[in-house]
Amino acid sequence: MAQDDNSGAELAAADSSHAAHESDASPGTALIVQDAFENPGFPAHRPRVTDENPQREKRAQRTVYTLFYLSIVGSLWAVAAYMLFPMESNNAGDVRLNNLFFGLGAALALLALGIGIVHWGKSVMQDVELVDERHAIGGTPETQAAAVKVFTDADRESGFTRRSVIRNSLIAAIVVFPLPAVVAFRGLAPQDQLPVPLLSHTMWSKGTRLTLDPSGAPIKAADVTIGSAFHVIPEGLTDLEHGKLDEKAKAAVLLMRLEPGDLNELPERKDWSYDGIVAYSKICTHVGCPVALYEQHTHHLLCPCHQSQFDVSNHCEVIFGPAKRPLPQLPIAVDDEGYLIAQSDFTEPVGPSFWERH
């Protein structure tokens, strides 16, 4: 007779009769618990206050639809706050105020909607206990009729059709709830311009000097040593009064120098580099994180967000991770004074691959 070390329950080895009846059991059932307990079933049903007191039920209904209306107010307030506290100035104080009031409105909308749904289920819907029996999957007419009955019973028990005020306020809250997100995402671009063309072009143009981030000092080709990497922005970015962060988010570049013999350049891009110096967009083509980690011995760039890796020696092709396309390359040259300049803007959209489809 064996004994379970944890519970002290006595265990008996399966005898031949059990072996006959359990021949199709898995090897893990070789021990049988002798003192198995019976299913105690459901505890006695305890009616809720709203089941016994009609006034409390009415109060619960009012609470539910009041929460749904409060969710609508929160969604509308988030939209209004986004407009009342603009961030276009790039002032840190304005950004904090926008985030604060927009976040409060969105949080109120989500919390009120969630609490209202939970309170509806716990206080207003019918309170019954049941067992969901497992059964074979089938699509007979009887099964289909039973499925229809489930929805019919759910509608009757929840009062979704009968309690029109709760139903309509819930639908209105759900319809209004996405509006803050729509307004916030649309507000990432100027209201009077389409976002796709704006994201397809940057501040880089023919003759624009490459400058250090954040000082804005121009970079000479002679100052870029083999194995080094520079965080680069276009000349004039630091002088912008409006939209500086938006332009930097598109135009940020990593500048690196390799041995010219280590570069495996595409034939059409032979003149896009200068003596082993190459420039690639700093914006990951996965979801737009900054690709800022350079390993000079392997010539690999790493995005720290989702671990995408790009091989600089092979036109920044993706060698690992979820990114789907190489980092866009900025064509560069050197002016008469020895400073690095851009030959043109990027020839493809920077950032996540979604924009490439446009």
C-alpha cells in the first residue's frame, strides 16, 4: 500500500481487474485513489438584494446607464482636451497638459464603460448557476435550435432588448469610445494636410549638410573614422521653431564608416557612399523604434525594441527579427569644403513598412 506524501491518502496499485477495465488508460493512471470524494454540487442559492428589492433593482439600473453616459462624457472630454491643449509648440509643459487631460478623459471613458458592464452583469442580469456539459461537436438541426435558444435565453436573462435605456446607453458609449483614438492618431499630422505625403518626404534634399545630433555641427568626412557611428540630423533642423520633433522623427540618420572593401553595395547605389562612409535611416522598418546600437566588428545594427538586426555591409538588409525590409539609405557625397552632404532625400519612405504600400 503506497501513500501520497502530500495528502496522506492511501494509494493502491491497479490490480488485474482494473487493468482489464482500464486497458485504454494512459500509463500515468497506474495508481488509484481509494478515498475519492463525491461532487458536492452547487451551494445553496443566495438571492441578491436586487432580486428581493425592486427599488434596489431600479437603483442598479440607474447606476448602470449612468456609468455608460459617464463613459460618453469621458470620450467627448478626451476629444475636447486634445483640441484645447495643443502640442504643436513642442513645449514640454503643453505636452504634459495634453497628455494629462487627454489621458484622464480616455481613462474615465474606459473605466466607466467597464464598471458599468460588470455592474450590469452582477446586479441586473438574472442570477443563475449552471453546468456547461461537454458534448460532441455537431451541427444537427437540434444543435442549431439549441444555439438559437441560448441567445434567446441570454437576451431574456440580461434584459438587453427589454431594458432599452441600458441598451441604448451601452451602444452609445461603445460608439463614442473610439473617437479619442481617432482624433489622437489623426492629430499626428497637420489638420490641413494629408499624412501619407508628409511621411513620404523628409528635410533631406540635395546639398543639405549632415550635422551632429543634437548640436547641429556639420561633419567632415575626415572626422569619421573606421568603426565609428554618428547620430545625424539635417542642417537647419535645430533652427526650426515649429514641428522640430516631427521632422527629426523622420530625418534621423546613423552615419558609419567601414573599410571600403567590406561594403557589398548594390550596383545602382555605388555612388551613394563616400570612401566607406554610409548613411542609413535611424527609424526601424518594423514599428518605427530608433535603431541606435551599432556593432563595429560585425557591422550590424540592432533595434532594441524587438531585436531586428540589419547588416550595414550588405545595404542594411534584415538578418534577424520582425522587420520586413532594409533601412532606407541616404545618398551622400562631399562638398568643396570636405563636409558630408546629402545627394537627395530618401528614395523610399522611412519607418514602418506600412507606409511603403502608399
